[in-house]
Amino acid sequence: MPSWHAMAMVVNLKGKTALVTGGSRGIGLAIAARLIEAGASVAICSKRAESVEEGLKALTGRFPQAGVKIAGIAADVSNRDSVAALFAWFDQQFGNLDILVNNAGVGIFKNLAEMNAEEWRTVLGTNLDGVYYCIHEALPRLKQRGGGWIVNIASLAGKNAFAGGAAYNASKFGLCGMSEAVMLDHRYEGIKITTVLPGSVSTGFGLSAEAEWKIAPEDVADAVAMVLGMPDRTLISHVEIRPSRPPKK
């Protein structure tokens, strides 16, 4: 039988440009690949230049003749000046922005009594402040373009608290609330905002080890493609993705 990915809906993003934060590995890299496959020119960023180079090598190796632009740069989304520089670079490289995927994230998992203020700020600074900085830069560009998409990769931890998740839960609960409010603010400007909440993904991120029963990064990428492929009259604002058969407790 053909794989789910082979049967996934055909999405045409030819002529579109996209920026994927945290796009050098895991879910972000899978999303970048899916957008390139759909015909978009894609930029990725990551905090470390080495990770960006690894991500670009993976993408250009997979799509050696994609006919689209693939580029990347190191950027710290938790730093406002770094985000401003990222978007200025994107303007120079790609000209216009059509799609922003906020995927960059960090997890520090401790109970609140054991977590110091620096660790708290690291999680909230990347997972929530970073999304604010990126959306704040993207909105005027999307308005000038006449519309576009913002896809925020949250987590089921944005609706389900767990022990040791005080900072991570706070960041993802906050991200879900912010995303919905921004969607309501800008839906009549042609700007579609979607929050994707994956459950356990086989990436090795945070507390999650790789396992066959978990969601694959490519599954999340296909969900993002589905969102982007909807007709103009339709907005998918909230997507929950979870393993179909997790281990029984």
C-alpha cells in the first residue's frame, strides 16, 4: 500500500515564500521539506549556525533541483534584535513573506520549586516571547502582501498540564491563547492563523524519546500542508494531533 504521505493532499505553493523557525531538525525540518515539495521557497533558522548548515545540507540534498530558493541563517527568536535582523535578512533574500511557521521551541522540565528564574525565562522567552517577536515582524509584511499564513506549532501541553511542566505548560497555554486572539484580530485582513498541537512526536525532544508508536515529524508537516491547502473561504484555526495507539497505562 502507498504511504500516508504519498496519499496526502496535493498542495500547490508555487510562487510562495516561507520562513520556518527552528527549521534545522525534527518537526521544523520536516515542515520545511514539505513546503519545498509543494513548490514554496523556504528559509530556515536555528539558534546555532552549525544546525542551520546541517538543515540546509539535508534540504538541498533531498531537493537538488527543486527550482525554488532554499536558504538559512542563525537567529535567536528569544532576542528581539535578532528577530528584527532575521526578517530584514528574509526581505533581502526573498522579497516578500507569505508563510510564517513558528516552530522554534525549548523545554526545561522541572517542578517550579527547583526551577530558577533563568530557566523560566529561557522557556518563556523562546516559546512565547519568540513567537510574539516573529508575529509582530510578520504582520505588516503579510498585510502589505494582501494576506498570508501564520502557523504556530504548540503542543498538547498547551491544554493538558503535567507534573514537571510548569514553564513548558505556561508557554504553550499562553501560545494557544495568543494565537486565537491574534487570529480574531487579523482574520479580516486575509491573514490566516493556525495553531497545531502535536502530542508525542518521535524527535527525542524534551522528555520524549523516539518510539514507533509516536507521531512522526512528517505527520505534523502533512497537517501543516493541509492547513495551507484549504480554500480561501476556510480557516482551520486549531489542529490536535496525537498517536493513534499510545501504550496503555
